[in-house]
Amino acid sequence: MNSSEVVGAWPAPPGVIPNFQNPESIAWMVITAALISPVVAVFFVLMRSYTKRCIFNRFDWDDYAVVMALLFSFAYSVIQVIQTQYGSGLHIWNVPMTKYTTYTKASSSSSNFRSVLTPKQLGIPAAVTYNMSTLLTKAAILLFYLRLSTDFHFRCVTYAVMFVAVGYNLAGGFAFLYLCRPVSKYWDFSIPGKCSNIGAAFLAGAALNVATDVALLLLPLWLLRPLKLPLKQKIGVTLVLMTGSFVCGVSIYRLAIIPPGLKNMDATWHYISNIIWCIIEMNTGIICACLPNLKAFAKRHFPNLFKRPVPALIRPAGYIQRPSPQSLADAQGSRTRWLNGYFSMSSLKSSDGSTPSVKKTIASASTVVFAPQSKSDARESVREQLTV
């Protein structure tokens, strides 16, 4: 068909000539994000699953939730890649009406059966897969929080956040089934019927998404408030617990770019940024949900990373340091005092008349000096629990 006979899905702006042969495209951005982000997320999910199953010999509900979130993220990415074959990433006036309105799919059988779908029909499963992925990721993080605390008020707030997340994600995922009556009017406006404000549904879902992300950001601070840890350790544990909310910034940015996109009729072009950030948000959330298990995995397979530093008094072979005159005088005085104390020990007698052994005396002293304190044990217990 001659390009002059092709009708675009939307009239071109004044002075712009539609290009159906070699149009400008940003579809490669969607394809790149849809390929790279899930692959990185798979690595972290495998690491988490291995750590929980093989190192800790357990697999909890939050682990199943992360795996399911990854599957829904894969489905969303596949849908968006398919959309690029039918106009997504092109200016809408460069998309032929026949391609934008319908596309056909031949069956694998030898029959002539053909099923007809529209790009907007794929919008419904895309919305469902996105909302289910974010729901399961947040549920996994909240379940992880619940295993770290028995505080009644903390658990009540955590359950409340989970209830809100479940409610708006399920409503947002399946709202497209009820926004238009009949449902087919969502992808075919020529059908008589009525549609609600789809843009308002997008904005409401994005706003609630930001609200729950902020809650995930603040809950770890509440959890660490009663713990009397050193500042350095408290900062480290806080960063571990707050990794699940790094997507908060992404969701806020996505909320900011939705309104301009709703007003722009060039939807196949301007909506691409929202799709890309949705893919990044889903997979980044999955990665962050897996990060608390990274320490246990690294300690098992890279133990050298966690070796304590060599004490300052122990020097490697061949180490030469020229002492100062003051240090020589101090060393001479210390040596004299040590010798006096050593020889004076021979005059000490135990209750049974025997002379105490120097090695035993030093060993007993070291036992007293390095005996673990109950507060340190409590801190170590908290740190080990946070790595589960």
C-alpha cells in the first residue's frame, strides 16, 4: 500500500508530515528496560532463595511473595515489548490506523483461525500484572518487618499499611474491568457506552502507591528507636531495613509525570517514560526486598570480606618501623616493670602451696577481659536477626 493511502491513528500537527516507512522511535528504551531490569532482579531473587533455603533451611511467605512478584514483573515486561510492535514508542500520527486499532495473531495450527486483539486490550493485563507485582513486593517487605518485632503497636500499623496496599492494588489492577460499560469500550470508543475518568484512576493509584512507599520508609525508624545500638551500627541496620523503600523516589517521580501525559494526545510517545519507570520501579522493589539477605550470602561465600582487621600491635613479616626516643624510653620502663612483676610472681603461693602458672594466670585474665557481655550478646542477636 502506498504511504499516501495510509491513515494515521491521529492527525499530525500542522506542518508535520506522517512517516510510516521509517518513523522516529523510542521503543528501544522500553525493550532495553524490559530486558535488563528483570535479569538483574532474577539474580537477586535466586540469591535470596538460595540463602533462605540452603543457609537458613527455611522458606517463608515473604519469600514466596518475592518469587511471585518477579513472575508478574516478567509478564508486564513481555506485554510492553509486544506493545512496541504495534505503535508504542512512535508518534501516534506515525502509527497506521490498521496497526493501532487491531492486530492479528495466527494460531500455530494449520487452520485459518485468527484472534483479534487491540493494543488497549493489552492495557488491562498490563495494569493487573503491574499492581500484583508491586503488591507482592510490598507484602514481602512488610512480612519481613513483622518477623523483626513483637511490639503490638508496630505490628498493628504494619498490618494497616498492608491492608491499604492490598486494597488499592487489587482495586487498581481490576478497575479497568469496571471503568467502561461495556468493557470493550475501553479499547474501542466507537462502541456506544460510557467510561469513567481513567486519568483519575491512574492518579489515585499512583498517589496511594507513594503513600505506602513513605510508610515503608518510616517503619524501620520506629523499629530501631528502642534499640540502644552505637550510632554506626544503627545507621547500618537502618540502611538495610530501608532498602525496600528506595523505590519511593521512583514512585514520586512517576506520579509527577502522569498528569502531563494524560493531557497529551500523543499517548504512544509520551507514555513511554511512564512504562519505563514502571518496569524500573517493579524490579528495583524486588531487588531491595532481597538485599537484607545479602550479608548472610556474602558471609557464606566471601568470608574474607568480614574478617576483623589485624590489631595494630601485630605487624606483618618484614615490617620495619624506626622507634622514637620517647617510645624507646617508654618501652624500657614497661619491660622493667614487667620483669619485676614476673619474678615477684614466684613468691606468690596459692591456697594449696603451689606456685601459679604464668600461662594459666594470663589465660584466666584473658577470660575475664574478653568475657562476652549480655548487652553485646543482645546487639549481636539483633544484627543476626536482621540478616535473615
